[in-house]
Amino acid sequence: MIQRSQLDLRKFVAPEFICGHGALHLAGRYARNFGMKQVLLVTDPGVRAAGWAGAVGESLTEAGVSFTVFDAISANPRSRQVMAGTEAYLAGECNGIVAVGGGSPMDCAKGIGIASSSMRDILTFEGVDRVPVPAPPLICIPTTAGSSADVSQFAIITDEGRKRKIAIVSKTLVPDISLLDPEPLTTMPRELTVDTGMDTLSHAIEAYVSNASSPMTDVHALEAIRLIASALPAAMAEPDDLNLRFSTLLASLHAGLAFSNASLGAVHAMAHSLGGAYDLAHGRCNALLLEHVMAANYDAASGRYDRIGEILGQGRETPAEGAAAFRRSLGITETLAEVGVREDAIPALAAAAYDDPCMVTNPRSLACEEVERIYEYAL
């Protein structure tokens, strides 16, 4: 069982954030307040096509801040994309970054910031507290509800050479401000709404059972679970409802504040390995692994998992079964095998997951062979 005391010393790191309809239009004001004169506006083609990058660009122009757009970013941002963005940042003589999009543009923007300030390749920062020089000012405007990159001290970048994701964890990656506006979420396709929502749920559950959790992170994790359990299905049914979209955004915020300070666990360690090898959507990887990790971890944090099961309210015998029922209710019914994972790939996947920093705060210490078995259960 996890042994912890509410009197243990804990630090809580959080950025400034502004929530509400119209928040994205404050980008120019805050860029000017941070002394930004030339901005690298980091986004992706989909967000740009939806008009949200343009809306932020208009706000910057109105505030007298010049900008250059960098949108050569894919889902699961690659190290070469970070370095291309770094070249654009330096060539444009920028002194600040504004990220508009989901987790991919925001993680890429974080990578550009630390690579440009330290003048080093992004892959050299892998691990915890390995960023020696602060990044330039960063403003994040999330257009999805799930990654929580806008409030966390994590950045996840794909190392194409090794076909794996690396985790960079540092307080220097916490953005200066997050502008949380529900309106951009109304243009999210259904599948993205589901996947990012399951990312929120996974963040919150893993933070709550983390061996580094605390009373401060618990309150955010539990509220995130409550919000996403009720708001995500409702937002799928009424995607244009700003109040429902805001509830999912608020869930992502709470989950981000929780996991940024309590860290994560085996679900994310295994999802990083899976996503790096197969280039799958991160939230979908989490969704397919969550119940299996919960079952493997249950004895190490049974009281906490039982509380999660009560909130999910699926009427199942175990919390893991409740999580499984929840993701199936959202239309996620496939297995790892059905998304292309082969059994002979499991040893390599498990080895990469075992070395992921997120595994350190899993409530149960898992041997590499146990990680292999969890992947096998998910096939």
C-alpha cells in the first residue's frame, strides 16, 4: 500500500491562467505585457485552417506585436520539427512564443523555447530537470481539452531515430500564461474530442494514485475525474454547447495542475512507448491501456482506485471495469492488436516504457516482465 502523509513537504507549480469565452483575444495584450516584439506563432495546419491561429494573429497585430507563423507540425511532434521551429525562431530574431493548438503545437513550442535558449538539440534534454537555461516567454492557447500542456512542466517529443517518445520534465517548461477559451473546442472533430477527453481522465487518475500525490494535487485530480465523467459524453452529444466545452476544458486544467505536480504512471509510460513506435494518437493509447494498468496497480492503491470507481459510476465490480465501460460508452472498442500492434513487438515496447520517467511515480513498482504482461492483456 502507498504510505504517505499529508504533512510531507510538497511544492506546487502552476502558471497564470485566464478562463472564459474570448480569452484567446487577450493574446496580444499579454504578449505586449511580456515585452514580446517579434513572436513565433506556433500552430498546426488544422488549427490554422479552422481560423484560430488567424484570430490570435489579429490580436497580436492589434497590440503592435509582429509575428512569424510556424505550422510545420504533425500529431506527435518530431524532434526535427522542433529544430526546424528553432531555426525559424532564431532567423526571425524572435523574443517570445505563442502556441495555438492542442498538445502537439504546445509541446513543440516548449521544445523550440528551450532549444533556442540553450542552443542545443532537443533530444539532449530528455529526462527530469535537465534544462539549464530558461526558455523565452511562452503564451499557450489550447484548442483541445486533454493534453494540459498549457499548464504542465512536461513536453513529449518523438525521437524519430529511435522511434520512441522522450519525456522532458522541467519547471522551465511551465508556460507563462494559458488563455483557456472554450470556443476553439467547438471545431474539434468527434474522435479528437474523445481521445483528448480520455487523456484528461488518464492524467487525473494517474495523478491521484501517484506515489508523489498530495492533498493539493488530490483536489484537482478528483475534480477533473468528476468533470470529465459527466461533461465529456454530454459534449459529444452537443458539441456546440460552450458551457459543456468549458467543463471539459476545466477538467483538463484541473488534471494538468494535478499531474504536473504529482507526475503520472505506467499508463503514460506505456502510451509514450506505444505512440512513438506506431505513431498513434496519444489519448487513444491511454484509453486502450488505462483499465489494464488500473487492474495491475489496484492492490497498491485500492482505496484510491475505489474512489475513482465511485465517481465513474459505471456500476461495475471493479474500478478497472468501470474505466473500460466508460471508454466503450464513448465508442472506443478496439484493442491494441486491432490498431496494428503485434505480439512480437511487446518486449521492445515494454523496455522503452520501463525506462520512461513516468514509471517512477507509478503506485506499484513494476518489473519489465509485468509491463510486458499488461501490453499482452491489452492486445
